[in-house]
Amino acid sequence: MKGSADPAALLAKLKALPAEERRTSLRAAGEVAARAVNEGWPLWVRTGQRPTREDWTVWVLMAGRGFGKTRAGAEWVLAKAREVPEAKIALVAATPGEARQVMIEGRSGLLACARSGEERRQMRWAPGLGRLTFASGAEAFVYSGADGESLRGPEHHFAWCDELAKWRRAQAAWDNLMLGLRAGTQPQAVVTTTPRSVPALKAVLAMGDGLVEETGGRTRDNPHVAPLFVATMERLHGGTRLGRQELDGVLIEDLEGALFSRALLERARQGGPLPREGFTRVVIGVDPPATAAGDECGIVVCGRTGSGLEAVGFVLEDASAGGLSPEQWARRVAAVAERWRADRIVAEGNQGGEMVEAVLRGAGVRLPVKRVHATVNKVRRAEPVAALFEGGEAKLAGRFPKLEDQLAGLLVGGDYEGKGSPDRADALVWAMSELMLTKRAEPRIRFL
């Protein structure tokens, strides 16, 4: 590939090459072509860093730290400045200082991402005025998310909002920004943020699919982030509420009236997995699906330490899975039972009745199987177990994100508000109830 090659054609060819061949070709391409490739955002952009369609009003890129949110926002703004030379663009951050340090002067900011013909000498940055003039003539203006009044009045073609979840007066600033986003034929706003369950962000996401385009990703998705950093952070925080929010880019909501609040679940967490030897009794709860194509089969392992008033129940494993036939989930239960040397299986019998035990027996399960039948709704069944967690009598031996999401969706005095059916939560309730709440006959001395 020679230095005179067309940059667009060169990009297309290089993108199809293996990494080592790409590096060799770049070295031979010549400075001009190599620079075009290095600055060719379409070559390096990853899934989540660009919208999947164009007919949106707001694009929310909600992702983990280090995913590449800032680079994506800067590249989008630069593209719009090239396309619309008369554009007025709002740059809104938590503070004017953050807008300058991250969005404009940062390592992935507008000045750093500019092409060779758009370097600092062509792009005029006036910090005192909070104004950036692009090579095309388009202008961007810095605003603070804590000062919504400064956004009352100005009209913009486009807007880039960084870390919306951090803005101090986010709703007022957002409302005024949107009221002024009315210049041009297709005004649009991009929001790049790490998720936090704050009203303003939830209101933006609730605008609807037609208006909002949502993408995201995890810290680990960025190959340019130091692997040691990713490994360390995941070891420290992976699966916790903080880790799922800051590393995985997941919006963790606390529903009003949740039977198991996120704070309760974090208080109940006791480090990592525990060995079987520390438990006097192990029970597996099973909530079978009605059909293989339907919901998941809830399979949750719980163990007990101590006895009497000193007894504590631990959630040891969530082995739930979906898309399994009765024979497949029964074999899965059998394998889990053998691994944990379980003392009993408690299986909901509403779906299939005696078939549940028969399938388990057919899979080679020889330990006692207790069939239970639901007579009240899932929330009512879960209330005594929630009380165990509140009192410190039940704990989580590790991190169980999907199970915890289902528990957090059970509402006091209500029903379940979450995706699908809470089969994992139901299996936990059956197992923990059998382990901690079922009265057992004990030897007594009778005096005549």
C-alpha cells in the first residue's frame, strides 16, 4: 500500500487485515496515509460507541468507566461541526472545569481527536469565553449542569452532555437545554455517562424508543485499557452494585417499596464463595419452568451454619438456567446436588406436580425431594425470608447479579416488577424457607 493510496480505500483494506498484517502495511503506507488511518474513527470505533440509527433526538451512551464514552462524544461533535459549518453546539458537564478538562482539553477530548487539518492552530479555543471555534466555523459553548439558567435562551443545533448523572441541578439544566435545542433541521443531543439511578437520567431514558437511542458497554470492552487495571477492579468490585454500575455500565435502580433493597443486599454480602465443609445442612431450591421455551429454571443452593438462635443461612450458588428441557434441568440439579453434597431438594410442584420429583429421580437424584405448592403470591412467600436478611440471619456468600436483580424487583404489598419471571428469587425463597423457617421434630422428655 503506497502513500498515495486513497485514505478511504486504505481504511477499508486495512480493516479487513489481521492485526499483524495491518501494522506491517501501516509502516509501508507512508506518513500521509498512515496519519489518515490513525485518525480514521470508522476503523477503530467499537459496538456501543456509535448509534445504530440516525432518526433519534437523544443518544444515550451509558457505559462503564474507561469504555470510550468521551472519545465517542468528541468524534460525534467533530463530525457535526464538519457537516454543519454554521452549527452552534452546547457542551454541558457537571462543572465548567470538567467540560474544559475532559471534553475539550482531555486525552480523548475535542482538541486531541481533531484531524491533522483541524489542529489547535485551526481550532480556536478561548477558555475565558468558554467558546471553541472549529476549523469549519462551527462554534461550541461550555455550560454547567449546575447552572440551568445559563441554558435558558441560547439556541443550539447540537449538544453533548457529559456525565449527566453527576449534574447537581440536572433536571433544570436538561429541561432548558432541550427547550433551546431547536436550530437546524435535525437537532440532536448526545449523553455520555456512567449510570446512576438519578431522576434526570431516568427521565431521559423514559422519553421513549422513538426519541431515544441507547447504547453502552463495559470497561473490559476497551482493548486500550490496562488489563491489570480491569482485572484488579473486577476482582474487587465485579458483581457488586458498584462494579455493575461503574464497570459494566448497568443502571441499578432501587424501586420504591422493594422488599429486598440494594442496600440490604450489600449489607448481607459476605465476601466470596464458601466451602461445603463449613455447613451443617445444604438445601437446593428448584423452581421449574412451565415449558422449555419459557422462563428459566430457578436453581439456588443455600447452606446453614450453627443451630438454634445461632443459625445463619447463606446463599451459596445460583445455578439457574433457561432454555432447558425437563430432562436437562433435572440433570443440572443432580450435578449441583452432587457437587454440594446436598441434604435435600425443595422443588415447587405447581408446574407438573409429581412430574418434578419423577424427572429428578430419572436424573439420578437419590436424596430426599420435597414438593412444595404455592398458595400465596411470590412476594408474600418472600417476606419471611426478607426478614431473615434484615435480621442478619441470612447472607450472600458472594455475588449473584441476576438473582439480586430479581430480589430487588419484589415490592412490599405488591408484585414483581422486573424482566421475565423471578424464578431465581423463588428458588432462593423455597430453599431458605426449608433451611431456616421449617420447624423440625426434636427429642423431648415427657414427665408423667
